[in-house]
Amino acid sequence: MAKPKKSPRPKAETPKGFRDYFGAEVTQRAEMLSKIAGVYHRYGFDALESSGVETVEALGKFLPDVDRPNEGVFAWQEDADADKPGDWLALRYDLTAPLARVYAQHQNDLPKPYRRYAMGPVWRNEKPGPGRFRQFYQCDADTVGAPSVAADAEICAMLADCLEEVGIERGDYIVRVNNRKVLNGVLEAIGIDHILDADRREEVRGIVLRAIDKFDRLGWEGVRDLLGRGRKDSSGDYTEGANLNSEAIQTVRKAFFSSGASEELKAKAIEYANGTDYQTLTVEDKVVLYNLYDVLRDTISGVEAVVELGDFLRLCRSAGYGPDRIVIDPSVVRGLGYYTGPVFEAELTFDIQDEKGRTRNFGSVAGGGRYDDLVKRFTGQAVPATGVSIGVDRLLAALDAKGRLDKAADGPVVVTVMDKDRMADYQAMVAELRQEGIRAEVYLGNPKNFGNQLKYADKRQSPVAVIEGGDEHERGVVQIKDLILGAKLAENATLEEWKDRPSQYEVPRDQLIAKVREILDLHC
């Protein structure tokens, strides 16, 4: 009789597109989330923790492809093999779709407007790549039920405060704001909306949208080619253009990429603003608004956009958020097909070195906008809403690139074991340290080799090791080893310096807490 085959051992590896996070990374993220939550709370937003699983039906248009509910998201059907299969369920794709369902389900019990923030992991069944994972954290805040542009201005002010709260200094970021109605107005002005063939109209609209979004990478010449006949890149690949005429292309350029302002334009902008309630705006604010007005004055969407952007700026400037933090930038696209009004994006303005040593701009770490069709799918009635989503992992990467993450050793004080029969004494030391708020642990491995205990402490990034052998116990003293100082001396100090600056201290047993505290304070 043949022996049954043994099942192969499973591979100890994370699934593709996922990763594990260890001590310091988890701690840093938790601290960042706590700081952001503090700002959200200060602005009057309430926390919401919704289910990590939603029905595919509830996700609706948030899915990449509603005809393939397990594409783009991680989805499964309950009782799939039964005579009557159950609902399709999916891990949440973002934190916005759950908000729509929560608001529609509980709207009679919620205050109106409803201000909520939510933090947690989301899952996307997409092709992973460098820095692109299938599970990542989002940190959202939304106001549902407020049609006023004041809600959008508040979100952007709060976003600026969040960036500064977590350690992004003023001058290293900018919140750029646009309005979907600007694009609608431009498309109306150049005649795209009058293309009778609906498919061709949407095709041209998409090409124009994508071209504008590529300005940072391609510059005006690349965008111009995409608006015209098309563009061939360095690899020889050809991208079909929108085939706009030269007049239409210049209209797009003036609306979205106006560079500099002549004295004549400044004078016209100031004259225009003096006829409105925009006296608190800067000259640059007025130039941007007037330039848009000049291009879009004969379009309904364009005029609405200029009015909304002007009111937005007035509110921001009155609250003390100047152009060093929040600006109008008509080239911000941010998936305009999804939004119905203002859109915004927080960009970090400093350069970093990528993995190949090339200098590049860090780019966007947060974005959002107004989407007034949020709850309509559930209730049939439009409900105004605006919100922002902060990319926590990208923010952490940015702070790391700037050297602003606290990477000081935060491991526990390790009480070594010199005599396993006296474990109760060592546990008493640890209890005293913990009662004083000091992170501490007893070495629980094999105590036979003392060197291995110190190696363990090093691997744990422990700042201090406590040593009490039989001799120390009889004399009522303990040895306190400053592991941080010891590592520095071993790396850099001469023999004379090492002798002059010992890293190990003998103190009376009752001074254990005081000496450990002294060393910890020294390295804070």
C-alpha cells in the first residue's frame, strides 16, 4: 500500500500586493492618525467606524466595473452554490461609499449637516506596483448636507492644518483648488458640448481632461500636441489627440495655463474685483479669477465657477489662510467626472531622490472635492457633500524623506536575568518601571548566555539594560547600562574617551527608577 503523500508546507510569504508592518511603522502611523483625528475633532467632526464589508450593490458606481463585481475589488457571493445564491459582498474600496450607505440608512437619526471622519484600511484588487499596494490606509473627513462653498473652504483649511500638525512645514506644501464647472465652461466655450455624436463628445472630453492632467509631466508643448493631432513619446508610442483647432487650443491654454500677468491684466483684474466683494483677495487671486472670467464670461458653468471660486477664496483669506497655503489652480483635474463643484489637492512642493537617484517632486498626498450625488443612488434625492482623503502612507514617506520622522530608540528597558531562580525579583523591577510609565520587560529567553541577552536588547532597540547578579543583590545595588551611549562610544570614541565616559552605572537598588529616568530623559 502506497504511503499517502504529505501535503506541501505553505510558503511563508505575504500575498502579492500586500505587506507586513512592524513595531516602529505601526507606531508612527498610529501617532499620525491620532494627530489628524485631533484636528478633525477640533473642527467639530465626529468619528465613524463603518463595516469593512459592503454589498456590491451599495458600492455601485464606486466599482471599476459593475458588470464584473469581483474585478477591481475583493468580492465574493454568499451561498454561491445554493439554489438561491445570496448577495455579492466586497471589502470596502474606499471610505466614501460606506458613508453614502450610512447616511442613507441612518439619516433620520443624524444631525444635518452630518460631519464625520473615518480612518482605516481599504482594499483594491488592482495590479500592484512599486509603492502601490492592494491594502492601504485612508483618512477621510466629509460634510454631508451642506451646499454652501463655506463647507469646501473649511475642508481645505482643515487639510492645511492637518499637514502642519503632522510635521509638514509651511512652505513645503500647497493646497491647490479648482472647480469642475471651469472645465465644463471651457468645453462649452470651445464647442465640444455641441458635438452631436455623444460617443465622440465623451471621447474628446476625456482626451482634453487627460491632457490637462499631464501638464506637470509633459509641459505645455506636450499638452498642446494632445489637444491637437496627437503626440509621439520618446519610445515611439503615439497617442491620439482631440483634434481641436488652434483657437480652441489657445482658449484652453488661457483658461488653465496662463503664465504670468501683464500690468494691463492686473489692472483689469483689480477693476473687476472692485466690483465684487473680493477686496480681501491678493492681486494674484484677482488675476486668476479675472482670467477665468475673461475666458468663460459667455458660459453659464464658467460664470458659476468664477463666482464659487471667488467666494471660496474670500472665506479662506478672511480666516487667515493665504496664498502660501491655499491657491486657485485651474489645471487641477482630480477625476473631474466624479465631482460636481470645487476640487482640491494637497501637493508637497519639495524634491526627493527616487530609488534610481533621480530628483523628482514628491507630489500629491491628499485630495477631494464636492460630490453632490453621494446619497442619490439610495434615496433618489440629491444630497450635497464635500470631503477630503489624506494618504497616510504617503505622508509618512514624505516625513521620512525630509528626516522628520522620530526614529529614536523606543524599545523597552530590558531587565536581564542573571539567576533564573530569582525571577520574582526581576519581575518586581519590571513592575516598578511600568508603574512609573516606563516601557519595560524581563528577558524571557534562555538566560544561560548573558551576551545573547544584550544582543536581544540591541535588536529590540532598548535604551537601557538592567543587570543584577548575586553579588549586586547581596550589596543592594543594580547595574544600569546605557545602551544608546554604549553604541555611540563603541562606534566613534577613542579608548581615552571611552574610559572618561562610562556607559554603565552602579546605583543603589532604590535608585533604579531615578537612574533609568535620567538616562531616558538624556536621549529624548
